Amino acid sequence: MVLRSILHQRWLKIAPVLLLVAAGVAYLAAPILLGQRARAFQVGRSDLLQTVVASGRVETPARVDIGVQVTGRVLAVPVKEGQNVKAGDLLFELESSDERAAVALAEAAVQQAEVKLKQIRELSAPLAEQNLVQAQANLANVEKQYARTRDLVAQGFVGKAQLDDAQRSLDVAHSQLKTAQFQLKSTRPAGSDFQIAQTALQQAQANLAQAQAKLGHTRVYAVADGTLISRDIERGDTVQPGKILMMLSPVGVMQLVVQIDEKNLRFIHLGQAAQAVTDAYPGQKFPAQVAYINPGIDAQRGSVNVKLNVLKVPPFLSQDMTVSVEIEVGRSQNALSLNVEAVHDLTTLQPWVMVIADGKAHKRPVGIGIRGDQSVEITSGLQAGDWVLSATGLTVSEGQRVRPQVSRAPS
């Protein structure tokens, strides 16, 4: 009994040491037998959204510079800077007494030319027709007289002198007939008198149009709906062509102009939705949509000019504000996904991962779809539940035993 008690006490003292030794041996042997622990991510399913972020500025519709085409003194300026105007509203008016006088003179010239043309149609042409009829009748009568005189000369009743007088009368009658014919022809629409009168009327009308245009230049109207953002003109000023007197910002589609890195060009398409925010109001996002993609690339910047229409214009948005835009280029529901930290050569055409299979590390090519901020869509090479080693901060050779050390998936 004494011996058994002594042995029992010794065993109680040795047992903890043996347990510590066994634990140490197991700890040291585990990496060899089971493989080392390594940071790993598990393939799962989630909703993914891929976006392209860019910065740029706000661009309103092209501003309209307003000036004059004639030199003159300002008579009235009925609008103020900052005022909203409608297309056709009077912006300012110049003194126009000389121009009005020129229009009145031109109108009188037109009336005179119209009267001249009317005179040819209603008076000269009928008169020429009557003259022609009279000349024809006179010629017929003179021809008869000539024939009688010629017979009397042949019979010896009268002398040759009378026949010469009859011949002269006949020649005059023929000449009068030709003159009447020419006069009538000139009064016809294709005749010279008619053409001269018609040309004079057209010239007078052209002069009137020119005078009216100059008069019109003394009144300047808004060419479109918009806001008058600049006014450098006052009543009594003398203005001349070449100087910008007002600036109008037309109402229209407001756009955002951003520079997209050319490596992201393949993701950008017309009609894509986007969210934008200004530097001045960082907490207030507003919707936009891709409306234009420049076909050329800026060689110095390596970027592409893209324009987006602002779908709902916030009241604070103004010209040249700096904006940041997040364009939605891809979306996938319940996609097979993996943390981006687990993918090697993600930006190349041959991405791959180190997957854990049968307790060992194996290199495997994968297909990549939608690329979110923290996860990517796996289109081939993996399945849900697979464990994949981190691609950063780890040196594991293919075929090496390894155990996953769970990394929390990004939320």
C-alpha cells in the first residue's frame, strides 16, 4: 500500500509534464501533418454592383453672347441682370429715327414702282393695242390709195409725182405699223418696258427689306428661354458691333462632363445610370445618365470625355461646379462571388486563385464577371463553399498542405 501510494504521487507530478510535452509535439507536428493555417476566403453568393468613378464639372447649355449689328444710342433696357426671360422678350432698344425714315422712303419707292408697273398693265398696254389697230387700218387705207394712184398713172390721168407721194405715204404707214407692234410688244410681260418696270419694283422691294432689317437691328430680343446672367448696357450708352452687351444662359438639359480612364472605356455605354455629387454639397446626390461618349482619346491624359444628362436638376447646381460621378456599369443578383483579395492578376486576361482542395493548395484559373468594390463575380473555376487563399501577404506553394484561417467576408 505504501509503494502504491508513492507511485501514485509520482504519477500525479509527472502527468502534467507529459501532457505539456504531448501538446507541444502535437502543436509542432500539426503544420506538417495537417498543413499550416493561412488566411482564406470562402466562395459564396451575393448581389454585386460594378461602378466606374470619375470627376468633372457641370456644364449648362451653351451661353449666348448678345450684341448689336448697328451703331446707335440705347433708348431702353427693360430687363435686369439675373432676370428670367422668354424667347422673343425685348432685351434692349436703340434710337431708330434714321432707320424709320429710311423705311418710309423705301416704302414710297416701292409704291412708285408698283404704280409704274400698274400703269404699263392698265394704260400703256391697252393704248399700244389701240395704236396697233389704228396703224393696221391706216396701212390698209394707204395701200388702197397707192393702188388707185398707180392705176391712174398707168392710164395717164395723173403724173408720176403723185405716185411718188403715194409711195411715201405707204412707207410711212408701214413704219407706223412696225412702231405700234414694237410698242405693244414692250408692254407685254416679256417686253423691255415691262421688264424694266418689274426690275425697278424688285429693286425697290429689296431696298425696303434692307431698310426694315436695319430697323429690326435696333430692337434686340431673347433668342431662347433662359436667365440673363450678365448685362453691360445702360440707357443713353452708344454701342457698336463687336462688343458683348449681355449674356444669356438658355434653359435646357444640364450636363456633367467627366474624364473616364481609357482602361474603363469598355464598361461605359450610352444610357447607363449614374449618381453624382458636388464638392460643394457632398451629402446631396442626384441622378444622371450617360448621354455622350467622345470617340477620341486624350493621348496626354489617357482619358475619354464623357457627358451625362442630369435627370433631376437640384436647385443648387450651377455652371462649372466640380462633381464626382459614379456610373453603374454592371449589376448581378445572387452572383457567385469571392473577395477581391483572393484573386491573382485580377486586371489581366488570365486571373487565377489558389484554392484549397483535399487539404492542399491548388492553382486554378477563374473567369471574372462583375467587379464590385470588395468582391468579384466568379463565372467559372469555382463553386459555392470553396475556400480560396488570400492573394496578398502569403507565400504558399502549389501542392503544399494548408488549412483555412477564416477571413470575414466584406459586408
